Amino acid sequence: KGQLSMVTILIALASNAPVTILDEPVAGLDPAAASEMYGVIRELHEAGTTVIMISHDLAGALRDATTVLHLHKEPLFFGSKADYIKSGLCRGLSEGAAAYD
């Protein structure tokens, strides 16, 4: 699955699409591969692409997020990353919310 995710992201990079939707792009990847994947996603965003990512990896997703939609059976939050961190919904992160400011 990891190689397929990487290929999908590389295609998005090459196509210059204005929006890319990623569903669990790091699921099943080892930590090194997940870190590499997030690097590619970061490059995609820096190239001007809007990235919409569905992920259970909250810590990884928050590193580069600008806007957060947190769902759990219903919408719990929608807004800026800074406001999300202030909301306390990410308190359970092992690295601490301050790392994502």
C-alpha cells in the first residue's frame, strides 16, 4: 500500500492539480517511510497544491496542517491549527501539542 500511496502523490506532483485528496497516506508504513511520505506531501503543499488528508495519524498530520476538521461520529472541530491546539482535542498526543505551534 505504501508504494501505491507514494505513486499517487508523485502523480499529483507531476500533474500540478490544484487539489489532492489523500486517504490514510501513511497507513501501514514504517516510521521512516511515513516520514518520507510526509516530506513528499509537504513538497506538494509548498508547490501550491491544496492537500486534503484523511488520517488517524494526528501527530503527523498536524505538523504541516493549516486547517483541521476533526471528526468522531460527528464534526467536533473545524478551523485553524492554532485554534485546534487551543481546543484541547489533541491533548493525547505523546509529543505534546506545543510541538505543532
